[in-house]
Amino acid sequence: MQTFKIEHFERRYGVPFPQFRALSVEACKQVREKLGERVCMPSTTSPIDLVKALDGLQERLPNVTATDPSFDLAKVLPIQDAERGQSVLVNWYRFDEIDEIEAGVLTELFTDVWYPTADDIDIMDIDISWVVSVRYDGVVKRIRFT
């Protein structure tokens, strides 16, 4: 999570930023490799090619825009209410800056961590059985892997 976002949150609300964990370089590499397997790309695929491949396979959610004031991330994540306490991964760039955070916390704080016009993010479960991507312009795309 970018430091300025944490500082902005803490100034705005007067409370500490919720717990999250930044993945190590090695853990990010493992996520890239697992995602590469899911999209049928070799382990040598560059991060930017992986991003492009994922984008090409995802389905755009019709009538869903993250910039809409009524947008609710919880409604687009393919998880049940009982799973909100489970961790999800948030990719901030090219699968080399990934945070792990509770799904329920992310849905509550989404407007505090995703900045329109600046951030392209991918949210996925730990097993990488699905990925929801939110583009800088509010476009939301999703894929489920079998």
C-alpha cells in the first residue's frame, strides 16, 4: 500500500490504517507464476505481457463503473458474505507490488485505496481462482478460472 494513501487515511479518519501485508518479492513472483499458469502463459512471460493477457481474457461487467458514487466493490467480488473475513490479494502494478488484506476491509476502504485516474488494480483470492480488475477510468472486469 502506498505510504501516502495510508497517511491520507489516518489524517482523514484519525485512526490507524487497517492491517495488511505487503508480499515479498518472492511471493509476488509466485503469484505471477500461478496467474501465468491460469492464463496459459509460460513462466518466463514478462509482467506486462501477463497484465495484457489477463485483460484480454476478462469480461467487462456491464453497467458497472467504479467511478459511480453508488459503486460497491462487495457486489462485484465473487465471494459470499461468510468469506468477507478471508484475505484477498491486491495487485498495484505489474504483479510486483501486491498486498494481502481482508476482503471485508478492502470493500469498506475501497474509495480510500483506489484512486480514479491513477490506479489500475487487480483483486484476487489467495488461490487465484478469480480476478477482478478495476481500471483507472472505472471500468471493472472479471474472470473466474476453473
